[in-house]
Amino acid sequence: MKRNWFLVLLSCIPTFIFAQTVRQEYAAVLTRPDGVQIPFRFEQVREQNKLRWFILNASERLLVDDFQHAGDSLLVQMPFFESAFKVYVEKDGHMRGRWMKKTATEPFSIPFEAKPLQAISASKSSQDIQGRWRVSFQRSNGSWRPSVGLFEQKDTRITGTFLNPSGDYRFLEGFIQNQQLQLACFDGSHAYLFTAKVLNDSTISEGVFYAGLAGKENWKATKDAKASLPDAPLVFAMKPGENKLNFRFPSIDGDTVSLSDARFRNKPVIIQIMGSWCPNCMDETAMLSTFYKQYRNKGIEVLALAYEYSTDFERSRKSIDRFRKRFDVQYPMLVTGVTVTDEKRAEKTLPQLTGIHYFPSTIFIGKDGTVRYLHQGYAGPATGKEHEAFMADFYRKVQSLLAE
């Protein structure tokens, strides 16, 4: 007999609290083909007949509110990243199913399981990793790439992130127990697990970083209050003799948009280089949407250029439109028609640039149409003081453009 997921959910709830808001936190795992389980938490909220999930990553609460009844299963559409769950709900509230995600090549799915989370009493840890760490991740070719670890600790609970030249690994959470460190994150795109051994308060070793379906890198870290990233190579710049951009792309509404349009003339313009597959672009879009509402009346414009998984306009439009709706984006979002995996993406879309290597990246254009500043990457809110410094620099550039 087929199970109706909604009736199963209701059968788990006493009738005398039917009219109340019912909350239940779940502990979930995604099981990779190699058997590694990536954990995450979510809160399920039922109010009247409305169901919502909140994916929990440290201080982040990512709203999921698109649920569809599909036969005896529940289809849970994540808000971004062409990502969804197909879930079967048991009578005891235990969930089983699969996480499904589209990519630039073939879509994939992996097993998903969740069960009600029991309260865990806090305990003390003999290790202290609070602070800033100089981190090295080992690539598949054996070389090491630099990163900065930013960790907060309360008893055995750890939150924080890793800052990289292109951005950060967003909101990580986990624990430290008996010298074993675990940090994880899931947002519909990122499915990350970091494990390591904490030798002492200044040395982390034997680290392994598991990413998505099969990604795996070793890592190690040394506590260093002055840890910083090396200067990024100059791969995002205007070519010699060039000082203006020239492009014309369709918006997700189908209109053709160019910098020469009357809307942008004699105004500073901020160009967002992004993709709907990119979690750091999600954070930047939230910031730019708020910024634009506050500054558009001061004479500044913003527009986004999207490099998607596919050259299919309709697929790209739908993915980008999820960003627009969730963050109430009121600036134009354009589809370049060139994929993020295309090595000639800059040559085909913005040939005045030396290249596009980091997503997101930002271009600041003056009132006369010339490029004033270029910035690679984005230090998101999970980086704390790094994000504050990024935003301070962002607003300095904005004020400089407005003062021209």
C-alpha cells in the first residue's frame, strides 16, 4: 500500500495540538558512494496545513518551502542550485530517500536519511581551536593550496569556515571530541565534511575534506593569529589598451540589456559575475539586492551576468529566477549563454578582460563608463571580521564612484 507522506506526518502529531505550530529538529546524513556520510541538521515546522524546512548551518537558517506530493513520496525542492530531495516518511517520523542534483554534466543522486534529533547535553573539551589558522589543502596532483581557518568554539561545539581566494566554505558547524574534529555544511549545493585530529591547541593534522559526490583532499593547519591568503595572481584585469566593457545579453525576462542603455548612462554601475550554481553568489546576491534598494535613488545601478551549467536559456532562466524571487532582486539579471565550464567564457562574453576565474567577481564602473575597480571572490557573512572588512572596502569604492 502506498504511503501518503502528509497523512503520515499528521498521524505523528496529537490532535489536541493540531492548530499549534509543531517543530521538530532532524539529524540527517547523505551517504556518498564511498560510504562517507555527510551530516547536517534541519528543522521541520508545521503550522496549520503548511510545511516548511529550515536547513541549519551554524547561524544560518535556509528556508525550504517548496513541497510536492509525488505518489507515496515527498518531493522537496531546494530554493537554489537545481537541487531536491525525494523523501519517504515512516510512521515514526524517520525519513529515507535520495538527494538529487543537476550539474554541468550528468545529474546525480545519493541516499538521504533523517530522524528526529534527540537533545544532547553540552560537555567540555580539553582542546581549544578558537581563532585563526593557517591551513593547507592538498590537491589531487599533490600540490598544496592555501586557506585560512576561522573557528569559534563553545565547549565541544565548533562553528566557522575556511576562507579561500575565491570565497569561503560558508557556515560550517560540528564538534571536537577526544581530539577528533568534525565540521560539515549542506546548503543544496555544498555538501561538505571536514575531519581531522587536533594534536594540541596549535596543530591540526590528518585532515580530510570530503566534497559532494566524490571530492576528497587532505588538509592540515597551524594556529596563526596573522594567517592570511597570498595575493591572488592578476588574472582578472582589463587587457592593455582597454578601459570599457561592451556587451549585450538577454535578461531572464527576455529583454536585451546593454551598458549603453539609457538606464546606465552617466551612472556608476556594479557588475556581478555570478552563477545560480554558486553558494557564495547566493550570499553576494542577498547583499547586492539589499544594497541596490538602498542606493538606487542615489544614482547607482547594479546588474548581474550569469554563467550557468547549460547553454539552454530556459533552464538557466529558471535557476536564476529562483535567486531573484528569494532575494527580491530588482536589478537586471542577464544570461550570458556561455557555461561556467567553458574555458573561453571571458573571450566569448567580455573579451576586454584577461579572464574570469572566480565566482563571484565584481566590476565597478564609473559614471563615464570606464572600469574603475575589479575584485575577485567574496568573503561572505560566515567569515565574520573578514566580511566586515570586505563590506567596508565595497562601500569605499561605491562612495568613490558616486563622488566622481
